[in-house]
Amino acid sequence: MPLRPRTAPLGSLCVPGPLYSVRVLRAGFSEPGPEGSMRADGSVTLVWGGPLTVLVDTGGPWLRDELPGMLAQHGVRPKIVLFYVI
């Protein structure tokens, strides 16, 4: 029997699933800056709960010191993240 997709309301930062859950650790954004420039950053997303722990986009180098704490809030140590999707 195929698995049915999970959905969550818009604005939700977590989509729990029977095997894996998806959690947005930091939401991305883009906003206009001065003189026609743009200020932007991508989302950092954790997929965990099953045999694999995956981090989708690690953010920029400015998150280097923050990222371990963001993972720890969900019981994840950086050493158990097996795959990084950038």
C-alpha cells in the first residue's frame, strides 16, 4: 500500500510523519534592500525520525556557531546527521 503524503497548514514549521518528520529550523526570506539590492537567506530544514537524519541546506557560514544548538533543540547531535543537501 503506498504511503499517503502528509500536509500541514501554511506557516507551519513542522510536518510530523509516521517514520520521518520535517522541521524548518530557520525559515528563509528575501526582502528588498537599499538601492535596488536584495537581502536573502535560505531555509534550514531537518528531516529526522527514521534510520537517516538529513539536513537540507545548512545556511550560510554565519550560522556555523548557531546550527549545533538548533539541532540540539530537537535532540539531534551534528554527528548523527548522515546527509547534507545543499
